[in-house]
Amino acid sequence: MALRVVIAEDEELLRRQIVKIVSSFEDFEVVASCETGAEFLKTIKRIKHEIALVDIFMPGMTGIEVVKAVRDSLPETEFIFITAHEEFIRDAVELYAADYIQKPFDEERLIKTLNRLRKRLIIGEKSVEFKVGKEMAMVRERDLYFVEAFYKKTKVYTEDDEFVSDYTLGQVEEILDMDRFFKTSRSFLVNVNKVNIIRPYNRSSYEVIFKNKNYSAFLSKWRYEDFRARIKAKNAAKEEIVSTNKEI
């Protein structure tokens, strides 16, 4: 599966150069290119992508303004900033940019950065096999939202779809990276990186709402404090990306 890339650069020649470089990688696919900040903002909200290369100074909105507007909703997107100005390095760092490439454009630097992201996001990304009848469904862990006990099987909710697996919840727990997932109750395994809101549901549980999806899972009241601690630890080096109706 290729990594999807969005490019935002108002200089046409440079934009074409970047598209050519990215497209030379077998594991990358340019899914959109933009000329203005407003177009870039609209595009990254609409098109699924893993990487975005963005010029800081563009007509309408700056690249920094666009990324600030969407960073909370796109926590796993890798942003690479391009600019002729050093004074925005601090902003890029605060937005957890994958790199900050200065003009005159350093083509070699971009190639090294793309290779680094490729190794981490594709080669080093763990995939999980789920038994579905006579077949095996492969899902990247980062694309999993949660897994729910479903009779003696499980229902798997992913970035793209949902399906029923023959595995029990206990079997799924054994194959997942539990540094990324949390057992919120006897019936749910939740990807902590995908959580958006936790709100009271009834006297014994909370409802867990996820980013960019009409999904919800449930958290037992007795597991709330442990779940809160896990999320805080996960985001200790990040801006807060979890909002709740109760302080986390």
C-alpha cells in the first residue's frame, strides 16, 4: 500500500519538481497538489493522506496557519515544511513537523526525509492478521480504531471499514501492541491514538468517541483512571489531542 502525499506550493516550477521527486518513489503516491493555503486546507480535510509537503508562504493562508487549524484532527499526518525563512522553525517544531527544508530547495534533503518516513511508516509499521472465514485480513495497527467482542468472535473497526473476525477478543489482545491499545472493558480494545472524546454514558461506564469517525466504544468506570493516565502518558510530548467532558 503506497503512502499518500499532498503537496502545497505556490511556485509552479518547484511544485512540479517536488511532485516528480515524490513520484519517483515506488511506495509514494501524490494524491493532490495545491497552489494556495485555502486550497490546501480544503484538500487535506477531504483526501486521506499520510504525508503533506507544504510551503509556509502561500496566498490566502500560510502553511503554518493551515497545519495549526488541522493538527488536532490529523495527529498522525507527517508534515514537511518548505520555506526561505528561518524564523518559522520554532512553529514547525511545535507542530511536530517531520522536517523543515529551506530554500533554495534542497532536493537531497527531501529524498533523505522521504526515505526516513518510508522506513518508519511502511517497513517498520506492524500489520495484524485477522482470521475471516478461510481468509486472513491484513490491517495496519495504526489504521485500527477499536475491536469489540461480538458473540464468540470480534468486530474490527478500521480506517476504511469494519468486519467480523473469527478471533476472540482474548486472541486479538495477544497479537496487538498493547502499548498502543487499551482494554477499556471486558468487550473493547481501543487504540488510544484515535480517541477524541470521553463522556459519561451511565452510572457504570463512559462512551469513547473517535477522531473523524462515527464510531463509539465503551469504557468501564473502574478503568477510567488507568485510561486517563495512559492517554496523558501517550501525549506527554504532544499538544493535547484528547478533549473530554470530564478533565483528563
